[in-house]
Amino acid sequence: MTKRFTATIIIANVIMGLLLYLSSQLMLSEINGSVLTGYTLTTIGLAPAQTGQVIIPIAISMANFPFYVFILFLIVNACFIIKLLTSKETKQNPS
């Protein structure tokens, strides 16, 4: 395994970790001040908080970005693992 490939793996994981953190912060800021109406694996339902006697029947559905980033994280790392396993430099010589 070369130093360049190692650096690529580290940089990719740092970037994906940052994306996971930022997407989680985005979801938390969207949920703040709203009422969670429901969620699935890929979407989160939000409604504005009800104040007083007025009932607002508006609800929005938002993509679950941390889930998508986590799946991207797994796919990229699986590609790195496959690349490492098929690399000729990492195979050990039988003695």
C-alpha cells in the first residue's frame, strides 16, 4: 500500500466525517422549533409548532441526509477495502 493511497483514504474519511457532522447539524436545526410528525428510514416529517388556538395543518417531509451520508460512507470504505484486497502490494508471499 502506497503512502498516496493511504493519504487518499484518510482524506476521504475526514471529508465524509465532516459531511456526516454537517448533515446532522442541518437536521437538528430544522427540527428545532418544529414538531416531529413521523419518520421513515429516508424521510422525516416536520410540522410547525402549534401556538395558541390556531391549528396549522401544514407538514413537510424532509430527506434524512445523515442516513444518505452514512450509506455513502459505507460504500466508499467498501470500495477502499476491495481495492486493498485486490492490490498486489498487500498480498503476502507464502513461505
